[in-house]
Amino acid sequence: MNCRFCGDRGFILKGEGAVSCKCVKEKARAKLIKDSRMPLSFLKCNLDNFSFKYYSKNCIDLETGISYYDIARLAFQAAGGFVSSFVKDPHTDGLLFTGQVGSGKTYLACCIANALLKKGKGVLFAVVPDLLDEIRSTYDPGRSSGELTEFDHVERARQAPLLVLDDLGAHNYTDWTRNKIYSIINYRLNHRLPVVATTNISPENLEGYLGERTTSRLLEMCRPYRLLVDLDIRAVQRKEKDSRMMR
């Protein structure tokens, strides 16, 4: 027995009736988190803790004339808006976060995922190169019969209420990888299942990597937002951590 309140029955006798034990919700939340495949280090990402100090008010984006700080504010507001919209309508438009390495794209995408997991919504977090490696590994003739098949991996990405595609970056895409990504994106577009994606490629250059079909569908289903920094946030945080340890 794990639960000292209900003895793992899932309910507690109260008067002449019974009420659901709090462990039921806790177990359901634990399963949601496990099924989301969110990395442990990303489970702490939270919209309330998103810091704008890494985005300069003095650095101006030449294309828009807006400061890096204000651009980050727009992306942050879009993230919060998406969470609210998804709770009301799970078929809402998705988001595409672009920007250089270390600009906070993954952090913001994980903030969205964690906010929805907290609300009991299903999420699947997938690092694109890892997802493709998992699919490719199913072709190994020496694999165990009990392991997930190619169909299992692809279907899980297709069917998740929210799919977070992290690092849709400038990798060595082949016809095979493009077709797999297209299959997932096209299915989700047709069934109005949203995607939150991160990439270090600008929207206008995505086609050269993903192909015309996938890029067209991704931009149809996702509103693009950029994050710009003058210094890699991870490098800055590393220096901050080292400085604290030296005190």
C-alpha cells in the first residue's frame, strides 16, 4: 500500500458515501508528466519565473525597430495567451519560436507545457533529432520485440493534445527525415491539433531545410515569434552560477 489515506483504493469512506482520495489526482498528474517525456531539468520552467533581464532594452532589431526586450515581451504574452486559449479550445493555433541558440526558446516552450500539465492537459515534448533517432532505431533488426515500433513513435507525436517540437533546427535533413516530420505536421494540421515549435532558423529560411510542404503547413498552424539576445543566456547563467559559488 502506498497511500496512507485510502490504501490505494482511490476513495475514502465519508459518512454513508465515499469521496475521491487526493492520491487519485496526484497519480494522474504523475502519469501526465511521465507521458509528456519532459526532461527533468525542464519541469521547473515556469511563466511566473521567466526573466526579462537577459533581453536588452538597448539592442534594437533592425528589421522591426523593436528592442530585444520588447520582442521578448511579445513572445511571452503569446505564450501566456496560448495557454489560456488551449484550455478553452484545444484546437487553437500553435506557436513557432525562432531565434539564435541560447535565446530562451526552449525555456518558453517548456513554460507552456508545464502550465498545461498543471491544468491536467496532455502534452508530448519531443526534441526533433532525438525523435528521428528513435524512429530510425526501430529499423534495427536486433531490437527487442517488446520495444515501440515506428508506428508507435509517429502515432504518439500525431495524437498528443499538444506537441512541443524542440530544436527544429539546421540539421542534415534527408528526404526520409523530411517525410517523417511532414507526416506528423500534416496530420496535426488536418486534425487541428496544435504544435509549439522552436527553431534557430528564421521562418523565411525554413523551407530550405524542411521542404516547401512542411514549412507551408507549419506556418499555417503556428504564429511565429522571435527571441533575440546579445549574449547566450546559458553562458550568462553559467557565469552567474560560478560567481555565486565563489562567494
